[in-house]
Amino acid sequence: MTWKDFEGLIANILSANSFTCTESFRRRGTSNIKGMEIDVIGIRGHIALSIDAKMWSIRGGKASALRTAAEKQKERTNRLTFQLEKLSKKISSMAKGQYTIFPIMVTWLVEDVEMHEGVPVVPVFKLNGFIQDFELYEDRIVSYDGILE
């Protein structure tokens, strides 16, 4: 499986749970604005999941790298709140209004890190259950609000 296949698998799991998805959402950087890429974004109602897919194998230092990646995903998700207009061009079913966006890390393997700074680290084989039970975790996950006008 390639990294692109992995992102597609994540999008398929989200789609099976009534999310509309886009993969590889990018914003080019400028001298004033930092660029970003979010691997998979799923929208259901006014909830958005901003997913960073990590198909890493077993290697040393991975727990530290995952924590750093979770911090970066928080930052990207926060910046996504200002990109909802652009996102709505990729996901045309988005309705105007306020969106709550949650950063999530999805991994290929079970990792030592399960949550870092409010960002859940979910193995892909647990993603379906995580989504189905999302309300149980929602208050422990950091989130950001943005408005699509």
C-alpha cells in the first residue's frame, strides 16, 4: 500500500460514516502566509475532521516524531479555519455557517502515543469505531471554529 492508498482508505472509512471527503488539501505559502497540506478532510454536518495520515513503519524515535506531528497538525487545523471558502470549492455540499474542526492523526500501526495536546492518535484499524463513538471523545479533543460565509 502506498501513502496515497492509505489516505484513500482513510477517506473511504470516513465516507462509510456519512462524511464527505477531500484528500491532499493544499494551500500554497507566500512570503506572508505559511503553506500547508492536510492529508484528508471529512465533513459531516458542521463537523470537520482534519486528518494527518502517518503510514510509518517500526523505527526508533517515532513517539517523539508523532508528538511533533500532532503539534503541527493542530497548527494546520487552526489555519484551516481561515480556508473554509477554499475548502467549500472542493466539498461543494458544505453549507454556510460555523464549523468545528478537529485535528486527528491516523497511523498504520498501534503507537505508544494515544493523545498529545488534545490530538488523538488513532490506528487505522480503530478509525471506524473511533468515528462511530466520536461523541465519547469529542470533549477531550482540541477543536477550532471557523465560519463559512
